[in-house]
Amino acid sequence: MPAPSILVVDDQPINVQLLKRKLEREGIRITTAYNGLEALASVKQSPPDLILLDVMMPDMDGIEVCQRLQAEEATRSIPVIFITARTTKESKLEGLGVGAVDYITKPIDLDETLARVQTQLRFVTINRQLHDLTRRLEESRRAATIGAVTQGIAHNLNNLLGVVIGYLDLVKAYHDKPEQVKKNAQHVEDAVQRIVAIIKQLSTLVVKSRPPLIKASVQLLLEGGISRFHDDYRLTAPVTIDNPLEDLMIDTNYEIVEEVLAKVLINAWESYDNKPTDPRPISLHTKIVEKPDEGKFVEIRVVDHGRGIDPEIRDKMFEPFVSTKNTVGVGMGMTVARHALRNLGGEVTMTDTEGGGATAILMHPAAKRLRQSSDA
């Protein structure tokens, strides 16, 4: 591990030399500056691990130097210890208020200074270790997600290609029976459409750009999502709407919200164990929710009374290809829904429905205010 580096800034050369000799004996690399401008130039050229900064300097004092360091993203995290002859509480609060982490008072006690410096350098080391650990965990998570997606793609596409080949063989075997050929050809087309849907979903997952927004009413968004649910999945299942916000206009993207609603609705529809022709009640409920520090959101609850949330997948239901269903080619809908809504500054979560079933909670900003997206 390289030796820690400290920039010592003081307009009094004797103070600089005393600190330099003391700290270098402890294996610390020292660079020096004698005014504020020199200090800023030195930091820009070679950022140190810690800065010892005199408060009282001509032209540009330590307070201004610290403020400039705090104003730049690249230097904001460098800890600053002020060196000052001021001992009043107000002076110390002023320094801490602009970002200093500690104070050393003049005349300088070299042993006390060394102890304070070593404490801050330990914090710097811990922060770097935490940052490195976070980065490694993120890389591991990303690698695990890629592995899960890749494995899921291979499994689903292999199954679907097997379906295509099987029905093509049946088409050949019954080529002289038009009705049978038509039926088997339809199965082939359905399987191919599943393949296309998987590729489209993958494309959605990797899109990072912020989508264009337009004004839209909540009521039209709900109706559009239900229509897409019916059209995409060839269903006529009824969905009831309880929407007291029908006149509310929000900044959104029609395509994204309709797709999210369609995926959440098919997830609700498939949660029922009864026959496809039996009633599968699904309802939509809206209201305004205010989150501290985030603003107002439109909450859309998609409620079903099906099997409920399987305990085995409760903690990973938004991971790619996680599903309790045996249908070929499913398992990414909720992953795509969450990712897409996060691109609009919203969120998708799941909870239990009182009395049995599951409820998907969609949160969409009520005002045009996108936040940075996380990779799903």
C-alpha cells in the first residue's frame, strides 16, 4: 500500500517545515503550499489524502480554499484539518460549516497534530475500503444478473425453438390435412412471437436514456394499459377501475406506462389457479401519495386474489426469469416493468392482498421530475 500523502498549507515557512519533518518521520509523503492559490493548484495536479490548511492567510484565506474544494466533485471528499490561532467556538463552527473535519490550534503541538492526522488517515483508509467493497459487490451483482439473464435466455429460447421444431414436424406429417396444418402453424407463430417478445424485453432492460415525456391523463393511461393487456395476450378478462384521479394530468410516456401496466396485469391474471375461462378478478386503484424529500406520486395498485406471493421467490421476484409458472417463455415481465418505471422516476413493488392474493404497487411521479435510474 502506498504511503499516505498530505498537503501542508501555511503562509509561515517555519510552520510548514516543522509539520513536514514531523510527519515525514512517520512515513507520510508531504507536499507544501504557502498560499491558497498554490494549494488549489497542487490539489488539482495531485490530490492528497489529507490537507492541513492554515485559516489565516493573505489574499485567499483557508475558509475560501475549503469552500472551493467543497464546490468541486473531484475534491469534495478530501478531508481538511484547519490550523488556526482562533480558539472561539464561533470560529471553529465557521470552519466546520464549510467542510473541515477537525481543528488544530496554534501554537502547534506536533504530537497532538500527528494523532489527529493519523485518526483522519484511518478514516480515509476505511472509506476507501468501503468504496472498494461497494464496487466489488456491484460488479458481483452485475455479473450474477448477467449470468441469470444469459441462463434464462438460453433455457427459454431452447424450449421455444424445441416447440417450433416440434410443430413444424407436425406440419410436415399432416401436410395433407389443412385444418391440422393451420392449427400447428398457429402454434409455431405463437412460439416465434414469444421469442420476439424476449428479445424486445432484453432491449428494454439495456436502455438507459431518459424517455421523452408528454402530458397525459391518468384515466387514459389506465385504459391504454388494459387495452394493451387484452391485445398483447389475446384476453378478454375484465379489469375494474377505481380512479378518483381521472382528471389528473401528469408528465409521462404513454408507451412505457401502458407496457408496464400490461405486464403487471398479466402477472395478476396468471396468479389464479382456475381455468382461463373462469372469472379472474383484477382491480386498479389510484391515489396521490407524498414522499418526504421526493414529492408527490401517483400510486396505482393492481390487486388480484390469486395464489399470492410464493415465499420461495418473495425476495427475488424482480430478478430476470424468476417465476413459479411452467409456461414456456415467461419470467421477465416484472423485471422489465420495474426497470421501465424506474426510467420514469417511479418504482414497482409487491405486497400481499388482504384476504389472499397479491398487490402490485406502481409509483409514478405526479410532476415532471426524473431521478437517476438504478439498474434493475
